[in-house]
Amino acid sequence: MKTQVLYATMTGHSKKIAHAIAKDLDTKAHDLKDDPIIPNCDLLLIVSGIYSGEAKPELLNYVKNLSPTLIKKVALITSSTRNSAQGSLRQTLVDTGINVEPEEYLCQGGFLFKAMGHPNKDEIEGAVTFAQKLVKEPVLS
Ligand SMILES: Cc1cc2nc3c(=O)[nH]c(=O)nc-3n(C[C@H](O)[C@H](O)[C@H](O)COP(=O)(O)O)c2cc1C
């Protein structure tokens, strides 16, 4: 399965998670800041935090331009102090016609005095295990 990883970060947690996954799957972690061109793939893992209840606006804009014919499926990996799931990000992907994995990997990500020390080693490993499970699933036609 051809897999790519994209991350959008403010404080570095998503970068850490994305690089751990990319290393394990032997693929590339693309930083949203670079406005990357994602190669055709069966699975795109999007790693991001939540800021004031939402994904970064730049990420929401970026995913509007993803092509469902080039990206077969997207799965979300999200850290936030409240273990929240992505709302607008998932909806924007669905509106764009992208097939989005229903399961989302959620973990804590500390900010100021809340959830300090997260994501920890186990949570990062959990994200890697989630990705490993998805890449074993059959490729969508
Ligand atoms: C400006 C800002 C706003 C945040 N707002 C929320 C929020 O509304 N809800 C929440 O659960 N976490 C919130 N957080 C915590 C982040 O989602 C969490 O620290 C996440 O791990 C950050 O990922 P990153 O390091 O990749 O940017 C916020 C963090 C920042 C920096």
C-alpha cells in the first residue's frame, strides 16, 4: 500500500508523531508549511492538533484541493489537550469527496499547563500502531 504522511503543527507534537509514523512505514512526512504536492497514494495520514476547537485554517484550505482519484483514503491522527476529534477537517475532506477512515487516533497533546508531557512515548507508539493497522487493510480500488 502506498502511504504518505502530512502534518500541520504549531508546537511540534504533530511533527514528532508524523515522523515516527513515516520512519516506521518507510515513507515521507510532509510539512503543510512547505505546501507539499502529495504523490498518488492509497492512504494519506493527516496528523494535526486542534486550535480553538478546529484544525489550522491552512490545513482546511489545503485539503479542499486534494483529489479523490489521487488519494484513495485519508485517516486522521489528532492530538489535543481534550482528546477531541477533528470536526471541520473531517467534514471538509468528506465534502471534497475523499474517503475518510471512520476511526481517528486521538491522544493528548499538552499546551501550557494542561496535559504537560503529552504526547508521551506510548501515545506516539499508539499512533504508529494505528497506522500499521491501516496499511494492512485491503487497498481500495
Ligand atoms: C493556540 C492553541 C490553541 C489550542 N486550542 C485547543 C483547543 O481548543 N482544544 C484542545 O483540546 N486543545 C487545544 N490546544 C492544544 C493542542 O491541540 C495540542 O497541544 C496539540 O498537541 C498541538 O499540536 P501541535 O504541537 O502539532 O501543534 C491548543 C493549542 C494551541 C497552541
